[in-house]
Amino acid sequence: MINVLKILGILEANFVIKTQEKESLTLAFTRFLNFYNRKARFVIKSVSEEEDGEDTPIGRVLIEQVSKDEEPFVCKCLLTNNQGKSTACVFASSDKDNIEEESIKIHQLFDTLAESTYEKARGTRGRHKGQSV
């Protein structure tokens, strides 16, 4: 489960860095951890800067550790955007450096899956009530 938490940390950092570079969005994450089943899920939202604005859901990531802690790390990931479109992947790692590389690949996969959601979230930025676009 420790490796799953490492992956979550790496993914969150990648989301923050890459979305700020590409999309100029502020993100919020909600983590759900299930240590008994060795699963972790987090939900990604674009945070509205407007006082009455609503946060825009971008998607969610489910990571399930398949291997035991003493075995080489294997996990399944399910990536889902806010429209319900999903992509699943499985990856294995025998060392810490490979975990980081695989986490970056997961982020890139999710980035392509959530591209239309980023567009929607970015399109609502800077608008004020009563103004037309």
C-alpha cells in the first residue's frame, strides 16, 4: 500500500504542475484510501476562483495494488473522465525509479482522456455574472 500512496503523491504533483503549465487551472484532490483492500481513489476538480462559482469535476483515478508489499509492485489503474469515459491500465515495477516513470505515463494517459474536460473548465474562467461572452 505504501507504493500506491507514492503513486498518488506523484500523480497529484504531476497534475498540478502540468495543468498549471498547460491549462492555468487550480486543482483540488479528494483522496479515498482503503487499506484493507489495498485500493486508493482520488477525485480531481478544477477549483473556481469566483465567489459563487462551482468547481468543475475533471475525473477520478482508482489504483488497486495487486501484489503483496514484499513482492515486486503490480497495480491496476482505472482512469475516468467526468463524462464517464474510462481507460484501464496495469503496470509493474521492481524499483522506485520505475514507479515514478510509470506514474508519469498514467498522468499522460489521463491527460489525453480528460482533454475535453480541461477545455470546459478553462472556458469558464474569468466570466462574471451578468456578462455575456
